[in-house]
Amino acid sequence: MDLTINGCRLTVEVLGPEDGPVLIAHHGGGGIGSLAEPKATFGPLADRFRVVVFDARGCGTSEGVPPYSHEQWAADVEGLREWTGAEQIVVAGGSYGGFIALEYAVRYPGRVQAMVLRDTSADGSNLELAFENARNQDRVEIDWERFNRYWHGETRDDADLKQLWSELIPLYDKHYDAERSAAAVEAGYYRHEAHNWCFQHNWGSYDLTADLPAVTAPTLVTVGRYDWVTPVSSSETIASLLPNAELVVFEESGHSPQNEERELFQATMRGFLDRVVPAPVTA
């Protein structure tokens, strides 16, 4: 369905019972993400949650109405919460979506019942580690001019963004599958304006580390042991700062344990949510 949230038309899908606790999941990849990943990851929870997934403004098939700032994207999550009528939500996000989930929890702490984070960071320090990891790997030969253009938000158009992403994707999984990765590239959406905004405007000021100790919602922090771009140390920092966080490291995964160790990830996530968001008692 299409919903107008804060003056922008968003593509939204809602799964699960209308009276279930609400979980809103923000996709990763500012400019290259869409609701497809959170739908696959959180959709199985629709047996008892009302799962809301959407293309963020400027992403997927949603309207491109700037700004594409963390503040605006978090405000759009709040607009979706208001639309659902829920007083509190489970907010979830992986990778760049984790930045927005954390931003939402900092800005709207009273609205967060619980949080699920995956392979993310509380500040921009992970990019320095990512560059180091890219230099030290031997899986692909890096074209550093093109690598830098991607991470500095200097993509020229949507086709250029797609090509640059196709060159990076081999770094993301512990076990690289060329055919599967190529299919993922072709299935994606590419919105270079939003991508460039992330790195030209958002990245330099992104630092929530001082704010996280005040976020008291129970939080599941997950990360793949071989994540090159938001390494384990980034999740360890988040878990150390949030007072009610649980850290789980997936030992056979890179950046996407929700895919690489799907059954274990699903069981871990469901076990956490069953504890912190108990099912309502029925007569």
C-alpha cells in the first residue's frame, strides 16, 4: 500500500494480526535498500506481531522527498507508529537501518518497547575499520577511486551506484556465492540521491554514543563474526552502552547473519522477543 507520512508517499507492507504488538523494521542501505530484506527477516514473526516494513523516503519505490537525514527517517518511523495506533513498538534495523533504529530510540525513547539491531554502529568510526579491512582482504581487487566514490557519496547516477555496489558485494558474506550475489544486485533498487546524502550530509555528524546509556529498552544486538563493514567491535560498543542489551555474535556469518545463519538468527530473535514482549493473556 501507499501511505503519505510527513508529506512523503511511502511504499508500506503490513503483515500479521491487527491486534498484535507492532514491530516496525527499517531496511539497510540508504539508497540501495528496500523493504524486501526486513520483510524476509521479520516476516516470520507475523504469527503474533503486526510487522510493518517499508521503503524509506528516497529508497525502493517510495517518493524521493529530501531531506534524507537520520532525523527525518526516524520521524517517518514515528509517523508510521502513529498510523498504526500503537503506543509503543518494537523497532528493528540492520546495517544503515540500525542507525535509524538507534536514532529513533534516542529521539522517541518512550515509544520503544524493545529493539532488535543487526550489524550496525553507534557512530561513524566503523568506516575507518571498514577501509582497513578492505585493504587487508584478498577476495577481490579494489579499485580505490571507485571505492572512495561509493563511500564518500559521489555516485553519478542510479546506474553508477548499481555498478559500484556490484563491485563491493563480494566482501559482505563469509562465504561468497557469485551467482547469488549477482542475483541480489539485479533484484535491488538504486537511488543515488539518497545514497549520496547519507555520506555527504549524515555521516560526519553521526555519533549516538553519548545518548545510548539513557535508552533503557531491552535490545538484542546481533552481528556476524566476519562482518567487514560494521565489525564485531561496533556491536560490542553498542551493547556496552545500552543498559539492557544482549549481544549475540554469529560465528559463521559476515554482514548478513539473518541470511547466512537464518535458522539460528530466527530462533535467537524469536527467543528474545518472546521474553521481552510476552504474548497477551487471553481468556
